Amino acid sequence: MIKICRFANSAGAIQWGVVNPDDSIGSLAGVGVASLGDVVEAKDPLGILQRAIEKGLPSIASDQIRLLAPVDRQEVWAAGVTYLRSKAARMEESEFSASAYDRVYDAERPELFLKSLPEKVVATGGQVGIRSDSNWNVPEPELALVMNSSGTVVGCTIGNDMSSRDIEGENTLYLPQAKVYRLSCALGPCIVIGATESEAREWTIHLTIERSGETAFAGETSVSQLKRSFDELAEFLFRCQDHPHGAVLLTGTGLVPPDEFTLAVDDVVTIRISGIGQLVNTVVSV
């Protein structure tokens, strides 16, 4: 497995690089990798990265770069109700729509929706938003699959599917407003290339929310609790649909704060997935 990231160097130039064991970055700019597509569309993505590392990559210290969201032309989509905990939470927030959530968990067809255009995705260290017209907002920590234009899963990253639970709970038709708004999607800090599904299912997902220096919520779940397979989700995402630059798919959440909890401005949300790293964002009102 190899971790890659998208970053801006001290001169502001945007590049892709390999994350070294000491957290420095090996720039891929000189080996023909100028975009995520150059990696995920290759016949052997892991192989081209391994060969580049063997040849030697110029190293940049981590304090000399600014990490960017690890997408450039890829839409970000999301799957819902893929964990039993998510099903329960969605039914709890809405008596009106409870049966719909109950049915989709067991249905052949998953719930899928467009979460974000690439230029709107927030990087680690950036700000995520809570809607000013909502009173019940939560982060949703999720494993995100990175796919090429053929629908093959090439890598994994961490995603935060910010959600306004009261808006969605009022009516399922309000889901786009509850899920898709300014600063509602964060990805990062890197993409792990070469992990198999069986390896990824051994990873744990940990969420911590800090408020005024204290832990307001902490919880953990496992990717193994994801009901649907990676290939199943990818197949439905690409069914009757084109993604010419590939796509990123948030796979759903199995970790939901209690009903009495809602995010507040200046909360710090940290999502850590073993095997990938951690995505850290501060909450603002939008």
C-alpha cells in the first residue's frame, strides 16, 4: 500500500506526491503524475508509484506544503443507510420517512446521491459547515472509495458527510438540502492505493468532537460493519452513468452521535481511520 496526497508547495504550485514514512512528501511532478487520473487510470497504479519511489523522488518537508483535498476532477457521491446504526438513526429522526430507510437497508438497490463537485471539497485543516437554518447538525465519518472511469476501486480515503438531521428528518425529499450545501464535504488527508477490500474491512473508524478543549463526543466503529461490498456500491454508482474522470464514493456511516447532540461553531471534528490517517476540520456556520 502507498499513500498519495495532493498539495500546494511553498510557491503555490499544486502537485501530487507520495507520503513518506517520516511524513515528508515525495513529489511526483517529475515522473508524469500531474493529476489523480494519471494514477487511477493506469493499468497498474501501485506499480507506477513503486517504480517512481525506487527511482527516487525529491522530498519536501511536511511543514513546507499545504495539503489539499485529494481530488481534482472527480465528483464525490455518497451512499446512505449502509450500516445498521445509520438505519436506526435515520428512522429515529423521522417518523414520516422511517419505512423508507428501513426498506433501503435491505433492498437490492442502495441509496446513492451526489455529494459534492471536486472544487467544493474541503481538505484536512479546513472548515466544515453547519447550516444556519438547521438546529441538528452532525458529522458523518466514512470510508471513501476512489474509483477510476471504469468503476474499479483503486484507493481509499477518509470522508466527512456533514448532515442536517432535522431537515432530512422533516421530509426525505429535503435530503439534498440536508446533505449538499457549502462546506458540507471534506476528504483527506491522503489516498491509500493498493489496499484490498479484505484489508480495508479490518480498519477502524474513530470520531472525536472537541468543544472548548474538551471531548464532547467520541466513538468508534469498524469498516467490517459495512453491509454492502465495495464492488456492489461501485457497480450501482456506474450503472447507466458515466464518470469520465473517475469518482469518489462515501460508503455511509456506522457512527452517529446521540440524538441530543448537535455540532456547534468552533467544534473540532477529527475522523481517524486506521490504515489511512486522520481528517481534521473546524466547524463554522454557513
